[in-house]
Amino acid sequence: MNKVKQRKQSTRGGWTHPVGTPVRYWSVLPPSESFPPFDTVTRSEAWALGDGSVVVLIKGRTGGVWVDHLEVIK
């Protein structure tokens, strides 16, 4: 793998799903009945914040959401 591809992969934290990927989003972890998940789609590629957290934009929310709060729907 070339260095540019390695750098891009590392800034995405291994999140390689394309824009438009169907996902289930939990606003609170661990999951709680008080805050049910909702199904949506990604609207951006993932990027890393300054602290290393990897986030992505999803339809129905403003700002990046942490990819650990997402489950890809197959």
C-alpha cells in the first residue's frame, strides 16, 4: 500500500464505507430504550478530528457523528 493511501486510511480509522451507506445510528451508547436508534444514510466520507476520533456526516443530524455510534445495515 502506498504512503498516501495509508495516510488516508489512518485518518478514517478503518471506516471505508462510501457516501450513501445505510447505517443505524445510536445517539447514546450503550444502547438505551429511552433513546432508540434510527436508520439513515451517510452523506460524507469519514474524517479524523484532532483527538483522533473518526466521524462521518449522516442524514438527519447536523455535524459529524462518531462512527462507533453507527452500525452498517446490510
